[in-house]
Amino acid sequence: MAADTEDRAGELVVYTDGACRGNPGPGGWAWAVPGGAYASGAEPHTTNQRMEITAVVRALEAVPGPVLVRSDSTYVVNCFRDRWYVGWQRRNWRNAANRPVANRDLWEPLLDLVLHSERPVRLQWVKGHGADPMNHWVDQLATEAADRQVGTSGGTEAPGAARASRPAPGSAQDGVC
């Protein structure tokens, strides 16, 4: 995984987000491709972190080819940027405090989709609740899914998608991994 912040030729950009009403509580997840497909879903009793991971898993299961995932979840992005998974696997899925890794049931399929895929997958942090219209839209989709406990999907252009294909200068403060 590269550490630059530019989209690469042929790379599909997908935004992801998770939401939870209470933590734990009813939750929702969402992903969207600027100018393309999107989907969201819900779970009745979950956590925000589980929804953030689920959003990335569902996106990677749905979209083809090389992918750049843009997420406002430092939990997800830092796992790959800082290679937390290496220590988890070395310690038999125990964290640095020797406790079982939370959300292992979601991390394992995500690691397979990112690390053991035939296609390149990169992750990039974007500021949540900032100026990025696509991040705002997936947040709205995830929040609505959490509130209504019903997901949605489609292939129409998202609001603001034409402006969202590249981040505003300085918006991807943690870079890409």
C-alpha cells in the first residue's frame, strides 16, 4: 500500500462510513462511488467501530478493480497504515494489552479483501463532518440506515459527486496507506 495522496489511473474511489445511535445501539453503514453506485445497511444492536469496518467490507465486496477507500475512521485506516494486524496475527489475535482483538469477526474478512486480493486496495483518511461532499453523503446514508434500520442502494450520481473525485488540498491529512 502506497503512502501518496493522489488517485492512480484506473483506481476506483469509494467512500465509506458507519454510524451508531448509542454505542452500542442501532447502527448503519454506507459506501458510495462518486458518480456511481452506493449502498447502505443496518444492524439493530452494534457499535460504531463495527459499522465502520462493515462499510469497508461491503464496499470491497461490491466494487471491482483497483480501489482507493476514503474513510473518516482512524480505527480502520490506522490499522493498515500502522500495520496493527501484524501484531494481532503474531499474538494469535490478541492486542498489545493481551486481550482478544475486538471485532475479529470483521477484521479477518477485511484483511483478506485488502491484503490477499488480486487487486490493489489502498485506504485514505478523510476528515469527518468536513467539507468533502462525498464523506457527508455516506455519513447521511449510514445515519439514515441506523435511524430507519433499513438500507438502500442505487447507481445514480450522488449529490456533489462531480466535486468529490479528488480531496481538497490538505484534506487527507494522514495520507494513504
